[in-house]
Amino acid sequence: MAILLAVLLPVGTPWWMVVIGSGLMIILGKKLFGGIGAYPVHPVLLSYAMLQISWPATFKHTGAVLAYDWNISMVSPLQMIKTLGASAETIFSWQDMLLGNQVAGLGNGLVLFVLIGGILLLLMRTITWHIPVAFIIGVVCMGGLLRLVDPQCTATPIFHLLSASTLLGAFFLAPEPTTSPVNSLPMIMYGLLGGALLVLIRTFSIHLDGIAFTILLINMVYPLLDRITPAVRGLEVADHA
């Protein structure tokens, strides 16, 4: 989990903020609820959200890279969309965004490598396909719907998929076993809700990425979704025995 927190943090995050974030993640996010298997929401995102709310200036990725001189557009893609609308997409090619040539956190913008890691998790059966695939479908469907409603102000689905923490959320954050459903249909519903909510937060809130708030919100919903359980067959025979 420490690696996930590091991946999300902006370039140049001060060391003391990393220490505070780690403490919040371990103590408030995990230990107070009984440790592994007992916490109600994702500890990393709880810590990240608290840091983001407490020190918002530090989490402006564009401002964090002003001291650097890289051969890429030194503005966060999501910031450009907020500022210029859909026309900002012409500044970023999908190939560059896929290869990580974008301003984002320390690792969440390395989309190709996140995707490779997610596929490895699926191949090793560490996670199942239900939540990641449903999350991606939720992003695509909601992004496409908003694009149809207002094509001048909203980004395309592919832009949402390749920017910031979308795929990191789909493969590494949303499927966390303690805070996500265990049955197939609830997992699909959970993923769809998360993907759609991420696009809505990016489009209509002041938060650029919104991955932390998205996952925390669907974490709170998953116990209700998990009440949808498969029917147990054979009980009819037992009842009439």
C-alpha cells in the first residue's frame, strides 16, 4: 500500500507530508479498524484524500513540475480540459498519454506500465476481471454520454481512460479485496458505478482527478451491493424432504 500512496503523490511532495500520509494510512486507515480485512474504506485513498484536502496547493500537479524542463506539455491534461474544454485534447496525442508523456502523479500517469501491471494481476489471478472491466466500461459509457450532451466542454472517453489515475483505479485501487464485493454481479455493478462516478467528478466538481473520492464513495456502497447473492440451488428439495 505504501507504493500505491507514493505512485499517487505529486512530484516534489515534501518528506514530512509523506510521513503524515503514511501514518494516516497505517493508523487511521487500518489499525483503528482492526487491521487487514477489517477496514471499511481503502486506507491509501483515505490518506490521500485527507492530504489533498489539507494541503490542496501541493496536489496541483502542474505547479509541482514548474521547476523541471521536460520535452512535454507541462500542464496536466485534466487541468487543460477544465480550462480550455474539449479543444485541449488536440494538445495531447493518445500515444503520448499511453506512454506516460503527461503531467500527473509520480506513477499514475505511466498508463502503459499500469496497464501491463493490471494484466499481470489478472493472469496471476490476484484479481478477477469483473471490477476492472466494469470500471473501464463505466468510464467509457459515462464519458461517451457526456460527450454527446456537450461535445465542446467534455473530453472523449479515450481521454478519460488515458489520463491520470483511471487505469490505476480500475486495476489496483477499486478491486482491493477488503473494500470491494465478492460476488460476480455486485462486482460488475461496483465497477460500473465507480467508472461513471469518476467521470462525473472530473466533469462537474472542482477536483481534477477525483479517483480518491470515487473509490471511497463506492467503498461505502459495496456492503449493500454484496447483499445481492447467487441463488442457492437444492434448498427446494431439502424443504420438501
